[in-house]
Amino acid sequence: MLGVNPYIAFKGNCRNAIEFYKNALDAQVLFTQTVGESPMSNMGPPDNIMHCTIKVGDSTIMMCDDPRPDGQTNGGNISLAIGLDSPEVAKRIFGNLSEEGSVVMPLEKTYWAEVFGMVTDKFGVRWMINCEAKQP
């Protein structure tokens, strides 16, 4: 297992949040991609943030603009993102978290990951399971 990071979803103002955290927390932006720059350009306005990772000290925080119309109405706007390097472990963890919970996005291959999925566990905690794509 590689680690667990907070993932914050914003309602169209992620770019403002990035600038705020850069100044307020002396954060360093490690990666940013807009919806328009991604292969999923149909998921919202092209200038919305598809994904951003910032570094705060020894920690990282991931964030995006939430494309769902009901994004912040149930359970807040923070998920826990688990980064893995084994699809088998990702499947096991996803299955464990799904037990008595609800699958938001099935675990499947994406353009950025070998497998990725989202689940809300039986306690209402939202999880993102991400297994990095193998590099050639």
C-alpha cells in the first residue's frame, strides 16, 4: 500500500482554493489538470479542475471541481484516496469497503489508472481506490 490522502471536491472554485492554500499553507502545486485537458472533457466546464495535488510539508492534499450536481449535499466534500500499486490489493480493499456500503463508481480501468473506483462505506465515509497505471 502506498498511502491514504484527503481528496477535497469543490463546486467550481477549486482554482481559487489552490491559490488560497498555496499562500495560506505555503503549499507547492505538484500537478494540475483541467477538465478540458483531460480525455474526459465531457465531464463539465473545460476550465474546471479535473485533478490537482498540492504538497503541504510532508503531506499531500488532492482536489478537484466536483462535476456532480448534488456533489456536496450528502456527506460533505472530502473523500479518502488510497493509492496502491497492486490491482489485486485494490480489488480486495474495494470489496471490503463496499460490504454493506454503496458503490459510487465501479472499480475499472481509466486513462490514468490500472483500476480506479469510488465507494461509500457502511459508515458513510467516501473512499477513492486508485491503482497507478503501469509505466512502460
